[in-house]
Amino acid sequence: MSTYTDNMGIEKPETGDQSGTWGETTNVNFDIIDRAVSGVGSISLTGLTAKTLTTSDGALSEGGYRVLIFTGSPGGTSTITIDPPDQEKFYVVFNNTDESIVLTQGTGGNVTILTGNTKVVYADGEGASAKVSEIGATMPVGGATVTELGYLSGVTSAIQTQLNTLSADVAQFLPAGTKMLFQQTSAPTGWTKETSNFDNSAIRVTTGNTGSGGTVDFTALFTGNVTGTISTSVSGTVASHTLSTAEMPAHRHYVFRNDVGNLDSGGAGNITASNFACYGNASFGSGDEKYSIVATGNDANVGLSSSAGSTQAHNHGWSGSASSTFSNGNDLAVKYVDVIIASKN
């Protein structure tokens, strides 16, 4: 019965096994060794925020590569679990995704690799408490003396203390739950992107309590030109009004006509177009001015009546309606830049 090596899963046939077929097993074993020594594997993490990196006994597998290149868009920090947890591993890892990745094997410790970075790591294979460590994080410079190494250790310790203090200060300055705007698609490491309530929304500055409101999407309202005209129409009626005497301008009327040449001879009779009453007649020797009350068709031109009328104002009532329409001919497709809101973890 075959057994397998602890770390690469190379098959070891039992003595006397696989007679006549051991060549196939040997070929697979050589492929496993070749991959473990200098194999480069490209692994896509698109849509994966968790991935198990498995090494299978007696077969080629993703966990058997020496160099791991992770690619794609996980959609968030992706955790890579090295399995089985009791295998010792040594990897060169290049994070070519657009998110951070975390290498883990157990509860002992992890290594985070930022996007675009490369690290050399190893897993200790200690089972449930296994730890992944970074080679080079504490590696001394070759040729350094004990004194120099001690000095460097002290400097490193002091720097680490300052970094810890700075980290605490940053955490105090930006406590968990703090929200900020970022002009990028994904939230930075240590932040979580808000994906509800704020999509396609404008930003309003307020001096009071913060909140959100409205129901119309930003780009649904500001879509482009609004065309049309401005017009106004007015209609109505003016009420009738009968002028009183006080509202008429002051005036007089003539009531007699000066018509000496056509005076009646003094005989009595009705007033007609050719027979009219008169006062004063030269033929009777009066010598006075001659006035006559004329019949229809002869206008009075002397002898004014009493004055009537005044200067009192008057007005007319009006009722009606007015309406107008307005539209804007300007382009309302306002320029904008997309940002995300992220909350500090």
C-alpha cells in the first residue's frame, strides 16, 4: 500500500506494489517535484473573498507550486487558506489582484500582502495552531556583526514602538465607524464600502444633524436639455359703471339761441321749425337782445344753464385670470465625479 511524503504528497509505493505500472506513478511524482522546485502557478480570485489552496497526495495541485501569482478582482480582501494544515510550505507569492490577500493555515498567525506586492512566506504545518510567516521581515543583513545586529534590533524595536504608537494615534483619530469619501471603486484596506442607501445620490453640506433624503436619482433628474418657451395669457371683463353727477366733469349747457333775423312777429302759436317764441323785437321798439327758444333742428348757442358736475374719481371693477408656462433651455446634464462612502473597521 502506498504512502505519501509529508509536504509535497509524493507517492511512495510499497515494496513489490505496482509491478509493471510503477512508471506512471513515477512520472507523476517527477511532475510534482518539478512543480515544487520551480513551478509558477497563476490562480484567479475573481469574485472570491475566500480560497482554499490545497495540496493533494499523489496528484498535481495548486498548492504544489513554488511561485503563486494571484490575479483577478475578488471584490474585497481575499483570505487564502493553506491546506492541509499539517504540511510545511514555502512560497513566493505575488498579489496581482486589486485587493489585499491574507495567507493563513491555522490560528497561529497570518501574512497580509497588499495589491501589487510580492512576499516570501512559509507555513509551519502545526495543525490547528499553524502559522504563516514572512521571510525577510526579521531577516538580518548578511555579514553584520553581533554588535551591529544588536544595534539594528534596538532601532527596529524603537521604530516598531513608534509605529505602534502611531497606529494607536491613527485609531484614536479615526475611530471605528468613521465614514469618509474615497474616489475609487473599492474601499482601502481597513475600511468597508457602504453599498446601501447612497447609490446615485448628491452630497448636501449641513450645519445640523446628518441624514439622507429624497427619492429621485441624481442622473435621473439631470439628464440634459429641457426645451420650451415662456408664455403668459390674461383674460377677463371690465364691469359697467354709470357716472353720477358728482363724477362728471364740471360743465354747462346753452339753453337759448340768438336768432334775431328770424324773430316771430309776436303772434301766439306753438313752437315749430318756422315759428318760435322770442323776447325783444326790434319792430316793437324794445331794442333788447333777441333770444329765441328754437324748435328741433336749431341748436342753442346763448344763455348758459347752472353749473353741474364735479371732480370726484370713479373706477371700474375687473375680474379675470392669468396663466404662464416656463421651461429651461439650458443643458442640465451636470458634470459629476463618482465617490464611495467607506466606514472605518
